[in-house]
Amino acid sequence: MNETDKSLVWLHGEVKTPPFSQEARIEAGVLLRRLQQGENLELPYSRPMPSIGARCHELRIRDAQKNWRIIYRIDEDAILILEVFNKTTRATPISVIDTCQKRLSKYDQDTQD
């Protein structure tokens, strides 16, 4: 890791095999590394999630039978991982959005204290 790379801050979730296949886990690692190095990912890899908050995105990882999502926020010094889940519906569940918003609120409050 270079001095200019952003840290990964895991507020929730993990990427491991299982439940991810080895290929999906490697893809997630490569994409997260690109984010750490400051690259802005776009579709088909990532899409903005303004419903969660500013600078929030959804990393999209296609596995053999599953569509994994990693919800993250890009901060000046870190990539915050808010949630990792298997997306089974077309829309992101409201419960996931609410949970991510709560985690961000708590994180922001804790880091300002």
C-alpha cells in the first residue's frame, strides 16, 4: 500500500469464501484496491447511491448464482464499507438503505467527538 492510498474502514460485512466464490472474492479485492488508489469506478462495476448519502456507491460483483453488492462511501482519507449483501431484487431494499444511513450517521458522530 502506498502512502497516498486510502484505508479501507469496514463498518460492516466481509468478503470471504464462502459465501463468495473465489473468483468473486478476487474481483471484489481488485475493485476495492482500485478505489483505494483513487480510481473512480463507473458502471458496470459501480453506481452512485445518492439515496444513502453523498459520495455513496454500490460496488457490483456478479458471482455464479448471486449478485453481490458492497455499499461504500468515498471519504478524503478512506473508503468506508457500509454493507455487503446478496442482492435478490431489482431495487436495493429499504432496510439496507436505512441501515447504511444509520451506520454513516454513527460513524460521522463518533469521528467528530
